[in-house]
Amino acid sequence: MFERFGPQALAVIEDAKAESQRHKAGYVNTTHLLMALTNADAEIASQALNSVSVNYDSVTKEAGRLTSRKASESTSVFPQRSSASYTEGSIGFSEAAAEALHGARDQSRYFGQSTVNPEHILLAITESKQASAMKILEELGANLTFLRRQVMSLMAHESFVTDSAPLLRTTLIDGMTDLISHNLQASDSLRKLAQRAAGKEKLSRNGLPEDNEIVHMALVSYIPDFLYTQVAFQRYLLQQSIHCLMERTGPLDQELSASIISSAAQNLRSEIRDTIEYLWSHEYRIFTQVLDDAEHDLIGSVIEDLWWTESEELALEELFDSALEDHRRKQVLSLQKRRLELAQRLNRLRERLENTIRQGFQKRKASA
């Protein structure tokens, strides 16, 4: 389970185990992971949590308060018994914790990173609606959308400073290759297990999907998440470039700034089309008919809408920070409302992207 986890992520796992033992929970749940992520050694994750006033003391205090209410076992923060879905050594992980750790591997793929880091675990937790850590964050008043954006902003800053951000094309191709390989290996292991159980009897695939069907399902299921994440991340990377340029030349003319952002949107749209066509016709030749221009235009229009919505949110965050510093309460409330509207729009665009990709891929049957 932890083969892709880097040193810092493994340290978070060990800290979470220690928290589980300290609270006599008997297994690790997402609250223990959240506690471990507040540690300064987690760097990006802890910085992002601090930005929404979440730290070790506040998490521990809130967890204790919720536990003292004697919540039911299904919602308890530190339940004493568990049907742990994964066990590592002498300690188990709750279903939600195991799901978050699996999700962290996906998050690392979305950003084109070969190892899982603490920030990937945090992002995966914020995607898990049933996690006990989510209840803690909600009770502490943390804005989850802002938290996720803070993580991405810090990741973009680090990538820009170290010049380590992979190209979108590389991220998508390498990520899908790794993901599909993982699923094909899992299917092959299940097939071998079934054959071994059947002994010498001739055995069909016994309901398991064919390899080309697994590839097709992976493309349909994961490409939207890759693209949604990368559009936001590329926008944050561009913002880092613009800030660097402004430090050297001074404030940019509004028209020039808009031109830079617009040009980047067009380049991103073109790069995504080229990448999808490459995956379709070179990497995974399982379709008899490629996407047509109209379908690529539909995908491209969603990409541009996402790009400009991300741009609007970035501008809004700057206004929000300024209003907070000047204690302009009325404006803060107005901007907060606008924040919620943008978050809803981004969710709708994410659904639109998923539906557009799904319709284009699913109407073409994978060839044998």
C-alpha cells in the first residue's frame, strides 16, 4: 500500500499510528492522519492547515470535545472497535483512512509526482465526505475549498522555485500509464488466483473485464480528474510566473496581463487536445474512431471556462486578503458570498467536464 509513499508521507503514517495508540483507538482513522499532518515536518500540508487556523492543539481539542458528546459509533471520532479495511503490521486503518491513503496516490499522479507527499494525503482527505477528519475541519470552521486552493498554491510555488513542475502532457501520459498498469496487474493477479483455485479445470475470465475494457474504464474515469486538477495547477503556476515578472519589471498593464492569461488558456487548450489525441492513437490503441473536431471543441470550451473561473477566484482571493487586512467587514461578507458562488460554478464545470469526456469516450466501444 505504501510503495509510492515518500519519507515525509511515511513519517505522517507513523505519527498517525502513534496518535491512534495514544488515544487507544485500536486503529488509525482520518482524525489521526489530520493530527499528523499538522506537524511542521509535513511542510505544505501544515502550512495550508495553519492558513485556516487548524493546528495540532485545535484538532486534538475538537476531537476530544466531539468524543465527550458520546457520539454514536458510526460518527465517533475515536471509536474503540473497527472492522479495519487494511492492516499494516500490528495496527489497522479504518475504511475512510485506507480510502484517503489510496486517494493520495491518485493525487500524486494528478500532479505528475512520482512519490506521495503529505499534501497529497491532505487533498485526499478533503475529498472524502464521510471521513471523521472532515467533521473536525467543519467544526473548526475551515473553508475546505480555500484549504484545497492553499495546498495547490503552495505546491505551485515550490514547483516554480525549484523548476520541478512536469509538463501537462508528461503528467497525463505518465499518470495514466502508471494507473492503467496498476489496474491491469490487479486484474491479472485475480485471474491467476481464480485459475489456481480451479486447479486443472479450464477457466474463463470468470466475469473479469478484458484488458482493453480496463484501459477504457480507466480513461473514462480518471482523465477528467487529471484535467480538472491540471487546469487549476497550471493557472497557479502562471500566477507564480506573473508575480516573478512583476518583481522584476513592476506592475503589469492590465491589458498585457489579460493577454498573457488569454494566450496561456489557448496554449493549454491546444496542449490538452494534442495529449488526448496522443493517448488515443499512440499510447492506447483501443478505439477504432478518434474524437472529432466538435468533441474536442466541447472539451476545449470547458477547459477555457475552468481556466477563467480559476483566474477569477485568484483575483477574488487577493481582494479578500486585502479586505481582511483593512478590517472591511462588509466587503469581506460580500466577497465570501462571491467565493461560494465561484465554488459552485467550479463544481458544475467539473461535472460538465466529466460528462463531456464520458460521452465522447463511451460512445466508442473499445476494440478487442
